[in-house]
Amino acid sequence: MGNFSFEKTPIDGVFIITPKVFGDNRGYFMETYKQSDFEEAGIHCNFIQDNQSKSRRGVLRGLHFQKQYPQAKLVRVIKGEVYDVAVDLRKSSPTFGKHVGVLLSEDNKKQFFIPRGFAHGFLVLSEEAEFVYKCDNLYHPEDEGGLIYNDSEVGINWPEAGEILLSDKDRNFPTLSELNFAFE
């Protein structure tokens, strides 16, 4: 499909995407998004907001979701390396509570597509990382929910990154069994 390879994951709707990189002695060029290629792969999103964050080693952001204004996300790393995770919170899904994780880096240039209905987060493995993502819905801070990153029921095997650095908000998220919310 065009200039992308779309790898399906064990969770329906979640993809690992590898762009074709065209390089020579001057550097490289790659497409990072092309609507027609993504639609051909079954990803139909109208992305309306782009975001970027910079974090240092050990920062764990997540696991976040919006309740009434859910977002599909297309994420990638432009500097450094992160371990990125999506947790299925769709109550009618056969993979409810399951997760997919992928290593994203400036070197592998992989992208991760997370549909609506998932909690999302990442852990910075390099000295610092710059993380960029497209969203198909606006961010509403008052609508944010979360799932604790180290819930044993979800069982994410986070790579070693030294001391885990969390915001107060992220440190106090509930476990899956305590969560009083799921997507339809």
C-alpha cells in the first residue's frame, strides 16, 4: 500500500505502521501520513489536531483516554525511543483489558495507530524523547480518564528505564477492576 507497511496486531483495529524511507548521502525522506493509503488499510480517521511532547528518561505518560470525546491517535517518535502501549477498553471487545506494546524510535521510524476506545501511554527509554501524534478529536482536559500503568490484571511488561517518573494525576489512576468506565 503506497509508501507504508501496515502490520495488524492481536487487537482488532490497532496497527504498527512502518513507512518507506528513501535515503541517500544527503539524508532521508518519508511520508508520515497519506489518507488514501491509510483508508486502503482500513484506517478511516479525520485527524484534526497534532500534538508534540518532550520528556526525559523514565517519564511515563499515561495510561490516558477521554470518556465523552474519545480520540483515535497516530503516534511516532522523532527523537529518542519510547515503549508505547494501547489497552483495549471496549467492553464488548473479546480483547477487553488486553494490551499491545511497541518500541517506537527515531531510528525505526515506526508509527502506532490506536483507535478510539483505548487507554494509551508511553515510557521514555532514551535520555530524552520527542513524541508526536495526530488525533481525530480535540483534547478536553475535563473529560480525561486513566488507568494505572502497573495494573497486574493488564500485565504490561514495561522495559527497564530507571526510576519511573509520573505526574500526580497518572500516579492515582485506578486499576482495570476499579475503573467504572468502559467504551461501548
